[in-house]
Amino acid sequence: MTTSAARPYHHGNLREALLAAGERALEAGGAQNLSLRELARDVGVSHAAPRRHFADKQALLDALAQAGYEQLEATLTAAAAAGGADFDGRLLALARAYVSFATERPALVDLMFASKHQAGAASELAQAGERSFAPALAAVADGQAAGAVVGGDPERLAKVAFAVLQGLVVLANNGLVDDASLDELVAEAVQRLVLGLRPR
Amino acid sequence: MTTSAARPYHHGNLREALLAAGERALEAGGAQNLSLRELARDVGVSHAAPRRHFADKQALLDALAQAGYEQLEATLTAAAAAGGADFDGRLLALARAYVSFATERPALVDLMFASKHQAGAASELAQAGERSFAPALAAVADGQAAGAVVGGDPERLAKVAFAVLQGLVVLANNGLVDDASLDELVAEAVQRLVLGLRPR
DNA sequence: ACCTGAACACCGTTCAAGT
DNA sequence: ACCTGAACACCGTTCAAGT
């Protein structure tokens, strides 16, 4: 019952502490410059200690990416709820939420969407990625039910919608779009998308 | 006049040789696993030799990214010419060309579009990036002139169009879209885009 | 002008050993 | 079960010195 936990002998919380330090290191210098030994130092354990919790550096990066997908899913779920019932408003709310999320954490988003997580890889990661995609899919499906969106495979249409946003994030994070015009551009893209998806 | 160049004493071609080896290493293992020392070994020089040509590893990566933008520009220029005069066909040709380019060189595209090249960085790189964007911009501007595209800032519309494609590439390179349905999805996205950009 | 060889400080990973 | 310390093979970067 040592709830005060001055340090439960064997640190006790190493996995979470490493992830937290990893998030900080990631935004500070990108996955490239993240050092496992440095994280261990930050957290106050020997450089070999992380091994118990992460088989190697990639495993820690994967865990960071997965945590990112979970944050993203929560963010988008909240935005979709706040966006109201009509398709246009909900899509715009999702778009703004996603673009904010991604431009605030460029290194994390690079890590989440760099083409490293193909094939068999970590299927937990793939599943987290797919779950984060659900709010957009639901928006499209509801839009179809309400007659605001053409028929067809909702997953395919949602992927198109998501692709637009992902692309805008890439443009923004590369400085091809300055912050001032980004929101304008997001609005424009959503409007074009809504028009393009409208039944005719 | 030793045109036969069995090795012009001081290698002679080190910069280009390193870039070529770098391209191979990049596709083999990503920027993360690219080692300057390994490139030097591949090319047959000491590990300190690259320093004359690239100040550090990042400089070599930047040069690879720049070469990538130049390849991309050439690819898109050719595709735009082959795509014909009408907006729909030209946009589809651009889209297919870009998606092929990017899915064939995932690591290069990650390098080109990872959020590392912001701020002042290498402005040659930024310029190469902007030049590669010109064919899409021209397609939109011509589309406006021909009455197939709504008015407004053509650069903003072109960025929306580019964003769609970039997003599809991310989806494809992450295994969220399998190769079989990718072309279908590209066609769908272009169609939605064309409809969304149409004057009404 | 271009390259080499030795050196420095760092890294990821492994493994016996400690508690 | 969890962590340490020493060890290994590698890395990027620097700098005197060679040609």
C-alpha cells in the first residue's frame, strides 16, 4: 500500500514513462533523432532497462504511433459529435480537427503515416489506424442516408475525403501553405468535396 | 583526355556516385537506415570522403529529396502533355502519374514530404518542390480558361487537387488501400474533384 | 582540390549478473 | 520479474596529414 510511490524500487512505471519521454523527444527532434539511451537517461534508468518493455527502438516508435492513432480517434470522435448532424458541418468539423491535430504534432503524424507500417507488421497498429478512420466513415455513411452524398461504397468515399485532409496536412507541414491560409484552404477543400460528393 | 576513366585518381564522380548509392539505400531501407559510411563503402572511398561533397547526412538526404522533386517534375510534365487538352483527362493523367511515381518510391516520397523541410532550410529544395507543382497548377489554370473549372485563385484550387493525390499516396503506402483498388480510388477521387471544381 | 586514417563521442543491441 | 554494467559492432563528425 505504498501509494506515495517515491519510486517503487524497480521504477514501476517504466513503460509509460518511456512513452511520455518519447512523445517529447519526438516533437523535439523527430523519430530520426530520438535516442533510446537518451530516453532511459531522462527517465533515470540504465540504457538496457527499456528492453524489458520494448524489444527494440522500432517497437517503441510503433507504440508511439499507436498512441497517436488513439488520440486521433478520440479527437475526431469528439469533433464529429460537435459538428452537428448535417453532412457539410460535420465534415468541416472533422477536417478542422484533423488538420489542427496534425499540424500541432508534425513529427508524430510523420511517424504515424510514414510508409513503414505495411505488410504484416504490427497488426495492433493497423487496427488502431483503422479505428481512427471510423468517424470519417460514419460521417459519409450518415450523409448517404440523409441524401447529401451519392451512393456507392462509403469506405471508398471516406478514403477520398480523408485523402484530401491528409494531403493538406502534408502541404501545411512542408511550408507549402502558411498557417494563415490553411484554414481557408481547408474550408475550400471541404466545400469542393461536399459539392463533388453531392448526388446530382 | 583520359576518356576511358578507369578511375580518375580521385574517383572523379563521387558526388553523383554517392547520390546513386543513396537512392538505392533509400528504397532498400528508408532514410532511417541509410548510413553514410555504408554509401562510402559501396562507392569505394573512405568514410570521410563524402564530407567534401555533403556537409553532413542531412545535406545528402536533402540532395536526394531535391533529385526526387526534379524527377517528379519531369514525370508530371510528360503526363500532362500526354493527358490531352481537356481538364478531366489531363487531371486524371496527372493523378495516375503521380500516384505511380509515389507508390514505386515510397521511401523517397516520405523523404520529400516528411515535415523536415520547413522554415529557411534549403531554399533550393523548396524551389524544386514548387517547380514540381507547376504542371498541376497549369492544368487548373487552363481548366479555368476553358470554362471547366470555377474561378478563384488557381494556386489554391491546385493545392486542393494535389492534396487529394498526396493523401491517396499516404493511404496506399500505408496499406490502407490495396494496389488493386488504388487505381479505382484514384479515378473516383479525380471524378469527385472534377465535379467539385466545375462551375455551377 | 580531393581523399585517407585515426580519433571522439555517441548509438542500438546483447548478455551475464545483480536485487 | 525487473533492472544494471560491461561489452560489441556500428554510426556521424572532425581533423591532421597525405597526394
